[in-house]
Amino acid sequence: MTRFIIISLIGGILFAVLDGLINGNPLAQKLMECYKPIAKTSINIPVGIAIDIFYGFVMCGIFLLIYSSLPTDNPLIKGIIYGLIIWFFRVIMSVFTIYMTQQVPAKTLAYILVTGLVEVLILGMFYGLTIKPLK
């Protein structure tokens, strides 16, 4: 249980750092200008970090629940596969919904797809390399 808590906390902090790098860089700022009319003018960073830490616990818990169902015995590959699953449900579905319902430039959608893939692959590999269910 202690290992789960530690890995979940680290995963959540990693999530927060990656979110900051992905969304706070100059390229992202330029690409996300289309959201300016509806975007908040400031972000509550402590709340954002708390949310990402919560996500770290959820993602770690789900990884442990489906661990034995993921193909291969290689934990790194299990993490990559998990990352791809998360990418589909978290990023691809969201981007398709945005594409169908909002006027967002294709460059922005491509950025979300690519950075979302990188983010969840890093997180998936982290979980794959650091935690597995108890036997």
C-alpha cells in the first residue's frame, strides 16, 4: 500500500509537470489562442496540482487493476500499451469531439494529439517500470 501511495504521488506530480510543459510553452500559447475568448485569465496552480495528483492515484489504480490483462510479460511494454489505451480514451476521443463541435485549427488539434501521446506514454512507462500487483 505504501508503494502504491508513493508511486501514485510521483505519477501525479509527473502529470502536473508534463501538463505545465505541454500547456505553458510559447508554441502551446500560440496554438491555444483560439480558446482565448473562453479561457480563464489565471490558473489556480495548487488546485491544478491537486487534480493531477488525484489523476495519478486513479491512473496507478487502473493500471494495477488491468495489469494482468495487458499482453506480454515485459512491464515496460505493459506500460506503453496502457499509455496507448489512455491516449485513446483521454486524447483521441476528446480531439474528435472538439473537431466535430468547435472551430479549432487543425494545428492545435495535431498538437493536442502529439503532446497527449507523449504525456501518456511517459506516464504509462513510469507505471510499467515502477509498480505491479502483489502476488
